[in-house]
Amino acid sequence: MPHLDRPLTRRTALRAGLGATAAAGLGLLPQLAAPASASAATGGADLSFIIDCADWDARPPSSPLVMRVGTTRKIIVHHTEFPNVTDYSRAQAIRLAQEIQNLHMDKNGWSDTGQHFTVSRGGYVLEGRHRSLEGLTAGTEQVQGAHCIGENSQGIGIENEGTYFTETPPAVQFQSLIHLCLTICQQYGLGANNIFGHWDYNDTDCPGVAFYREFPTLRRTVARCLGQRTFPDRTWPDVYDGNAGPVIRVVQWLLLNQGYTVPTDGGFDPTTVAAIQDLQGKIGAVVASDGTVTDPTWEALGTPIRQGDSGNAVQALQYILINKGYTLTQSGDFDHDTHKAVQDMQRLHSLEPNGKVDTGTWCATVGGIVANEFA
């Protein structure tokens, strides 16, 4: 799973004066005015709501881009961590796209814009990296991006203008995000249970605590628009040795709980890979050469815990809950505050709010998607 570039470090990406935009329509939600057509969209699905690179006067890539055939498996949603502006014009949306490209090419040293698509606060949808619209039109290939380490060849990256730690996106932006996710799912044959956040795979605070809490609504609405009626019981984040961050720390704490000696630094080091492979062998699962934490691996790691328990599994739980904005202490003791945070997480994902961490609760808490969300 190769990648071309390193991802945007968001705390250094803030830029003053960035604009937002106006809205793309979504057939099953209130209709909004659609932005100008993307000239690259021909035949098949109607992609006229996407402003292509030519229409926002993008610079040419500094080096050839790579197209990957048949690799697209998920959508990864981001926020730009730019100011939450109130200029929702098309002109501001174009300036936003140009500003992002300049930052990615001139500051980050990337060949082009890192993400595939951008959604402005006013609801305009723009092509990010060149050839992203070409890939979406065909539905069989994607241009390799630079938005999420380890996922650039298999995940379509969507940047959402704004900073969403405490605020949520404007309704018009959220509606356009739904429209874009719906279109990507239709074109690539994905389900709504394949929509993740950046921090599910990398060491980042993106897409923001408040925005991330809207993801169950995002996925439910996309599923309804798709007409999707069946879902896997659980869709886990398939992290591997190309990923890093909070979810990897959870894996490491849970490996400690299984008796393995590994660090808890969020880095997917050889010791962590070896422990995962050993566990996979013990449970009779396919042993992944790159340490991919497959669904059976997660199921084995997610030991049931409840209030009154203590140990490394509780450490893992408390760590990821804190990372997702809950106020509690990573003590290793499953206390009242932890119990209340688990109940809130369960309600968010339409699980029974009993405060007991079973397999489904583990999945939802670490960034996976449970079928209950779609009930």
C-alpha cells in the first residue's frame, strides 16, 4: 500500500482570509442551487456539481501522478483547520482551492493538492488533485493522493473547509458532503459503512471532535440515499504498518492485555507487527505480512470489560475516549466517568447504552462502523 507524499500537518496549515462557497444539490434532501459544471464529467453519473481543476485554474502537477486501478475501498473525511469564514461565494471557493494547492505544493513539497475533493463551507464541491474527477467518472481507478499516510492509494480523501473541534459544519456544507459521499459510493461500489475519519488511520486531530460526532448521521443519510439495506455487523478500521496514531495505541494497549510486550507510542513498529501476526496465528486467522489488524484480529483483541474492571484493556478504552473529546482520566480503572462516556458513545452509534464494552462498542469506539448505526 504505497503512498506518494506525507499528509498535511494541520496545526501548521492555518491561513487567514480563506473563503467558503455556495451549495450543491442533493436529490433526497432540500434542493439547493448547484455550482458550475465540471467539464471532465462525461456520461454515466451526473458529476456536474463538481468544479474541476481547469475551472478553478489549478496549477499543473509538479511531477506525474499515479493512477491506481481497482484499489478504492473507502472514503476518508477531513477538515482543513482553516478559519470558519462566512463568505459562501463561488469566488471564495475557488480561492480556497488555490490556497490549499499552493500550501500543499509550496510548503509541503507535494506534487499537487493532497486530497481528491474539497467541500467549502458554502457547499461548493471542487476537484482537488488533478485526475480525481477522471477516476470518479470511470469508477474503476483513482489517482493516488497525499491526504492520509497508508491510505492514499485506496481511500478517496475529502477536505471540508473549516475547523470543527467545537463547531459543526454549516448545513449547506454538510449536505454537499453527503451528496459527494453518495456519488463516490455509487461510482466505486462502496457502502455507507466505508466512510471513515482521518484520525482513524493517522496521528492527527482531524476531522475534529464535533465534526466526527456527525459521522453516524452522515453515514445513515448516505445509506438511505443509496437504498442500502444490508450492512456488516461491524466494519473495523483495517490499520496496518503504514498507519500510526490513536487507533494504533489502542491496538498496542489491547496487545498488552493479551500478554504481548509492545510499546504504546502509536507507531506501527516491528514488535507490534510481530505480536499481531502471532495473535493471528493463535486464533487461526490469516497472518498478514504487513500486520493488518483484520476483522478477526480486532474481534480477538476486543475483550469485554465493564465498570469495576481494570487493566490494559481499560487503558486502551480510556485513551481513545479521551482522544475523542471525553473528559476522564486514563487510570486503568473503569470508573463512573468512563462508564458515562461509554454510554454516550453507545447512544451516538445506536447501541444499547448499558455502559458495558462488548465487541460492538469496541468497534464503534475505535473508529469502526456498526450495523446498529443504520437501524
